[in-house]
Amino acid sequence: MSRLKVSLYSSARNLQYQTSIAARVFVVLTLVALISLPAKGQNGVLPLGSSIPQLSTEVSLADGSTTRLGDHVGSEATVIVFWSNKCPWCTKIESRLATLVSSIKDSGVTVILINSNDPDTFPAEAGSANVDVAARLGVTYIADTSASLKSAFGAARAPHFFVFDQNQSLAYLGSLDDSPGDADNVQSTYVSDAIAAIRSGNTVAVTETKAFGCMIKPKRK
């Protein structure tokens, strides 16, 4: 009888030990997973100083071909804009964005548009509409149908600008300028100013502003 008690006690202790080890392994793996995720700032948006996420991830361009985000990074700066073809806020600033793109042509600064809206629910946010916008603005246009880039950047609205420096570090995020609804009232050109500061080696004066735009509506999972 005593041997049976000893055996049961030993088995219980062994089970407790194995459970403890398993729990510790689970905690370690969870911490590793959390550390590997991109840090998120206020409201879940990518914080200043962060690197461009998912550079090696394969993405689809407006014309249906595939590429990697990292293949379109500029040597001087990279401007990533979450965009919508139908949002009035995007329509209001499109001509200003076109002017910006033209002004930095061949300067080592690239502009990349990303559309994370559900293309099935909103056909105007995909296909030929994206091709037209890409051609009209002269930019790379990515169709983020899985919304993985939206999640990585923490973007909730379009338009939303993210400006990265030569080291691919986030230096500015927010609106194009201080008057999204009226080009005639623009006093501060945040994105242009950030690009100029980065290229001249100066500190970006205004690093974050509120993004005015339409809610991004990704495909439901």
C-alpha cells in the first residue's frame, strides 16, 4: 500500500513538473511573438521612429502584377499613403498630391499608394480604377486586399500619410497639409516640409498630425 502511495505521489509530482515546464514554454513563446510584432503607438498607429513594416511581403500592384514593398523604397525618403479612389477627402487633395509627386520626381523620393478597402464590396477601389489613379499620379499603387499592410501600419482612414527617411525610419505621419478640405487655405505643407527636412539633414519640425479622411473598410474575415 505504501509503495502505491509513493508511486501515485511520484506521478503527481512529475505531472506537476511537466505542467510547470509547459506553462513556462508557453509564456516564453508568447513573449517572443509579441516582441516580433511591430510596435503600435496611440490608437494602434505605427509610432514615430518605426521601420517600414512588411518590406519583404509580396503584394499586388494595381495592374495585377506582384512585387514587394521593399522594391519601391526611395533612397532619400519614402512616402506611403493609404488611399481611396472614392473618398471625397482623397479627391480634394489629389491635385495637391500630383503636384507633390511632380516636384520630387527623380529626387530619390518615392510615393506609394495603398488601397486596403474590400474590392468585392467596393469595385471602384480596385482593378481599372486603381490603374487609372496610378497612371494619373505617376505613383506605385498597391492593392492591399488582405488588409495586412493596413494592420501593420495601423491605418484607419484614407488618406493617411507616412513619411520615412533614408534609414526607413518613420519621421512624419498624418495629413498632407493643414487644410485637407480647401487648397486655398493651406498654411502648412506637412508632408512636403518633412521631405525637405529629411533631404537636407534637418529635424522634421511637425512629426504628427491628425489624418482627416474616410474610414478604411477592409474585407471581413
